[in-house]
Amino acid sequence: MIALRLIARFTSFEEGQHMRRSSWLLFLGASLFSVSLFFSSACQGRQQGSPQPEYTPTATVKDSMLAIVDPSADVVWESVATIVSPSGIEDRAPRTDEEWANVRRGAIRVAEGANLLMMPGRHVAAPGEKSETPGVELEPEEIEANINKDRATWNKLAKGLHDNSLAVLRAVDEKNTQAVLDAGEQLDVACENCHSQYWYPNQPLPPGYSQP
């Protein structure tokens, strides 16, 4: 009798183990299937890709320069300077946190203004606009034609403006007035390199400037 009870218990134990093993395998299979479905959906999402945002360039290059880039660059250039007047010599530099923040905002606007210049579809000027100094500056349609002939050079020069504005940002974050002055000079070179390429290419370049 004892032997029969032991056999019965052993048989029951084996059946329990088998059922638990089967349940575990069923659970594991379901989990793997769910993970597979997740990664499959994720891959399909990446393959399909998110729709690109739609944007409409509204301002012309001239508008962007006059409204954003030029006045913002002036903030940088005028922040550190030596002013000589009949009353004496004044060394101008940011001193308060707000003055430093103002220069920083100017550099950020220049950087993002450079990105705006690289957006395709932006016209140089409004229809019918003419050069204010004919014979010195190219007409807007000539400038736009030159840009469209070689977008790579245009983007390279705009990227140079962007990168030099980042150098100004680093100098501002360090509150280093000499570095702001030096970076501001390079920012001016970046502007002039672009102007001399597209705006007034027939004019001689000042010393220190070069065609791209």
C-alpha cells in the first residue's frame, strides 16, 4: 500500500510539473509574440516616416536681413567697443546680467536668421523691387539667379554666418569681452564674404576678406 501511495504521489508530482512547464512555455510564447508585434510596428513606423512639417517662406531674403540679421548683428558689434569723443575715451562692454543677455539674444537671432536664409523657396526680394544703387549692387533677380545656380555655395556662406554667431554665443556665456570682440570681427567677415559674392561682386574686397 505504501508503495502504491508513493507511486501515486510521484505520478501526481510529474503531472503537476508537466502542467506548470506547459503553462510557462505558453506564457513565454505569448510574451515573445507580443514583443515581436511591438518591434514590427515600430519598424513599420520608422519605415513610413513622420510627415515633414509644412512651412511657407513669407519674408524675402532682404526682409530677413533688414528685420532680423542686420539689427541683431549690430547688437553684437556695438556691445564691445572703444568710443573716442571730445569728452574722452569710453570702453564699452556688457557689465550687467541683462546687458550680457541682450547680446546673447542678438547672437541667437543671427544664428537662426542664417537658418532662415538657407530655407529653399525664399525669394531675394519682392517682385518689382530694384537695387538702391544700380551699377554697384546687382539687381534682386540677378542675385536670386546666382543663388539658384549654386545653392551649395549660398548654404556654405550662410552656415559660416551661423557658425560664427555660435562663437559669439560661447564668448558671451564665458562673459569674455575680448572673445566677443574677436568673434564679432569674424562675424563681420562672414557677412562680407556673402555680400561680396552675391550683393556687390564687382567691388574690390577690403583686406582680410576673401571670396569663397
